[in-house]
Amino acid sequence: MGFGSIIRNTALPLTKSLIGGDDGFMDNVTIAAWQGDSDDAGNASYGSPMPFQAIVVRKQQLIKKADGQEAMSQTYLAFLEELPSHGGANGRREPLDERDIITLSDGTTGPILNIEGLMDETTAAPFLLEVYLG
């Protein structure tokens, strides 16, 4: 068994079981997936918000966005599970797109500034998906 298999099949599920759940260290968030622009004016269309658990750290820090510009992040999120794909239509980045809407358990949200992840070359999905919100 390789190191990737150990992380994928043992380490991440064990970590999530220890720190997740109703009395855990993780927080409940929802993600409404961007589905495209619904009209010529550029009004966006979103799917129904789906619940997930993530490690949420409220911390201001200067980050570099994917386009190289600097921005002030207000919140860091780490997802310890593979997020579902939404089809990749209309130029959508999977499994999470910068145009998606993430809402924290207290109702706050912010623009997605950057999405990073420790990639699993076997599944082509991140072992750990890190998101920075503005």
C-alpha cells in the first residue's frame, strides 16, 4: 500500500471522524455551486446549497489569488473530504469554482479568493481542499 492510499483510505477518514461531527472541531458550511450565467446581463445561476463540514479558521492574512494579485483573506477553510463534481459546464472549475458561494454556519460569506489543494494523482482530486474567503 502506497503513501497516497494510506492518506486517502485511512488518515483523512480517521481525522474527519475524530474532529468532525456535531461536537467536533469542524464547522458546518454550505456550498451553492455556480451553474453559469442565466442571461445576457451576466446574472448567475446557482444550485441548491449543499451541506459540508470544514475546518474553519477566522484569520486575516494576505494571500496571492490565482491571478497573482494580492488580497486580504478573512477566513481559511479546509475540506477533509472529496467535494462532488458539478459537471464542469460553462467553464466551471471542479470541484469548487471561484464563483461558488460558501456560507458559514453563522450566515456569513465572502468571495472565494483562492482554492488550493494537496493533489491525489490517483483520483485527480485533492486529498485536502483549502479555500480562502475574503
